[in-house]
Amino acid sequence: MSPVILYSVHTLLAVMLAVGTLVPRRWRRSILLLAATLGCLGGIALALAAGDETVWRSTTLDQPRGAIAGAAVACAWLLAGALGDDRTLGPAALVGLASSAILLATQGDWIVPALTLWLASSVALVALVSQGGPRVGALLAIGVSDLALVGAFSLHALDERVWTLPGSLSGLPLALAAASFAVRSGALPRVGIWETLDSRAAPALPLLLGGPLALLGMPLAGAGPWSSLIALAVALGLGGAALAGTELRLSVFGAWPVWLSFGLIVAAPAVLLPAGLAALLAVSAVCLWPATHSLARASRGLLLGFLPLTAGWIAIAGTAVYAFDRAGASGQSVAWTLLAGVLPLTVAVGVALAARIARQTGPNSSEVSATWAARALFVAGLCLGLLPSSSLGLARDALGDVDRTLALNVAAAALALVAGAIAYKRVSTEAEGVGDQVWASDGTLLYSEDRADTAVMVGVFALTALGSLAAVIYLAVEGLSYGFLPPSNL
């Protein structure tokens, strides 16, 4: 399929949804489901097409950027269809516009066009997260993240006189890129983009995570074992907080896979694709949580726990083998040894989180479409976990000995089935109203619209947006004066 179709189909769907707002209300839900289905298929098609190095204009369909961006778009459309109704065609249209802009930005080869399209996607996302009222925290997260991203890429381009997207970063650009990733992707629980949870803007969350994963995953990958240890320590802290609380706070559960995947990626660049896909599926499952309530618990648990046989388990296993191989080497052997020791703790926390999710009880008021969407995410994670390692960008021996890996997966899956059966039997045999009920809430901090500081914070967002735009314009002028094509780019 031509890349131009894979990029532009989402804009065409946005136009269709915009026109759909003018038709009688009884047809709007069907139009939304049709557009969401086509958009989801378009994202999957782009993810599958990535890797053949197809070039169109200044974009290249390569792995892992194409696969991660396509999966993010597919998840966003899935949420738009599962959580939407006849009143959400407008927000769904914004999903389409943001999807096309993110795809073009993340698949681009040149810095200035990529940053310009990235800011265009932010405009659509800002409009999306503002549906139903301004969410100042989410707006500030997008603005600050964009400013940090533009600063990182601009410093790299001006210092190196290279106008292509960076494959690696160091120093201040690396720190700015990491900060941009953390603020925009949802790594900060209870604040920022998590204000969109359980609202019409929930489909923005996969795009806000998938965009940074596709654009910054490669420059941040391989930052070193110490950076990985810090990220994994934060992930373990969030997992402990989620287990210790009496109530399931969804923003904490959502930040856990972001930090875990980030820690795996910066340690082992080869696991970027499985780790990124696992994080997208887990965050999408969190977005569906308020609409599924007590159903689809096993699906959520397996995805959020990074358990076998899902894509998250592939990322953990690949990182463990990578760390073990380097633990005895000279140089940073201490860091790699510590990392190899921390990874089993992440598996244990994942199992505990999955068990707690499986015990969630409450009234069965789940929505049918959201429940099926959660199950579809689980099937996708399982299929990714069963794929050959080469399909996920890993070498044949990246997961160690094939027979031992298979035996470990089978044993873990068997234990998971036994634990699930025990948990199900325990819940089903408890008398109604007697058993402990584990409730879930979004657990986010919202800003009141009538507070005086709201206008000030919106003004800060506007200033950051103008700063990002000014930096991109300056970078374009500087590039034109230099010729944009120095010998290092030829």
C-alpha cells in the first residue's frame, strides 16, 4: 500500500466525521464505528508495512518508528470507537487529524519538517484535550514537552550542523529529550495528560505516548544501565504505591508501564519495538478501564503486568539476556549486575499487580463495546508475544536458548492460569456484598475552571507554544542560510 494512503487516510476519516456531525443523530454512532474501524485498520496496515524502507517524499517507513506510530494510531481509533457515542464525532475527527500529523512527523527524515508537523499534531491534541472544558495540566504538559523537544533537536542540529533527525543524543539535548518524553508520555502520575482519563479526550493518551516513543525512542535507547536503573526504580515505586493503596488509582497504573518500558528501552535498544508496543497496549487498557469496570480483568492484568506470553514479557526477557551478557564485562559491570538483579523484581511486581487487578470487584455495569475492545487489546498483546523474535526487531538468540525460553513461558502461563482460576473461584463463592470490593478511580489532580490561576497557566502554555514555534522558525532560517545539505548529510 502506498505510504501516502497510509498517512492521509486518517485525515480523510476526520473529514468524514466532521460531515457526519450534520447528519441525523441516529446515524452518527454508525458513522463513528465505521471511521474508527477503518482508522484502526489503517494504523495496523502502517505498522505491518514498516520495515520495508519505503521512501515517500521526506519520510521513510522503517522499523521501529513506523510500527510504534501505527500501533499508537490504531489504539487511538480503537478507543475513539469503543468509548464514543453520537456526540463524540468531533473529538474523533481530531483523533484523525492528530494521527496523520504524528505519522508524518515521526516518519520524517528532516528535522524542520518533522518538528513543524509535530507542532501541528500538538494543535489537534490541544483541541482534543480541551473537549468538555479546559484541562490546564494536560495543556501545560503538551506545551512544556514540545518546548523541550524542539530545544533538544535544535541544539543537536546547530551543534552538529546535521539537519536530519538524530539517531542518538548526548549531553543537554539528551536530558531535554528525556524530559520531553516523561512529561508528554504520561510518566508523571496524577498530573499532566492523565487529566484526560475518563473523558472524551481519552483517545489522545495513546497518541501522546506513541508519538514520543516513535520519535524519541531511538535517540534515547541505549542511554546506559544507570539511566535504566533510575527508570526501573521509579517503576517499582509506582508499582508499590499501586499495591499499597486501598483504591486502584488508574493514573498510577498507567504510569507504571511507561516507566517500565522506558527503563527497558534505555538499557537494551533492541527491545524498543516490543517494549513500546507493550506500553501502548497497557495504557490503552487503562483508558478502557472506567468503561469496563469489573469485566476484562484478566486482560488488563496480563497486559499491565508484562506477563507471559505478552509483548511486555518479550521486552523484559530480552533486556534480562542483554544485561546478563554484560554483567561480567569490564567497565560498567556493577551497573549491569544491579540491573540484572532488579529485573526479577519488576516481574514480581507485575505478577502482584495482575493479581490485584484480577480481584477487582464491583457492579457489572460495563459497556459492551469497551469490553470487547479490552479483549482485542489482550489478543493483540498475546499475538505479539507469540511472534518470532525477528519480527520484533530482535536477533534469534536475543531471548536466550529457544527451548529454555519456551519452557519458561509455558510454566509461567500455567501458573497464571492456576492463579486466575483460584482468584475466580474465590470471588464467585463469596456472598454478595460480603467480599472485599476493590474500586478504581482516575486518581488525577484537576484544576478548577473558576480559579484565578487558570488564566495564568493557560498564558504560560501559550508562551511555551510560541517559544516552540519561534525556535522551529529560527532553525529553518539557520538551515536555509547553511544550505540544509552539508556533506555529512549526503
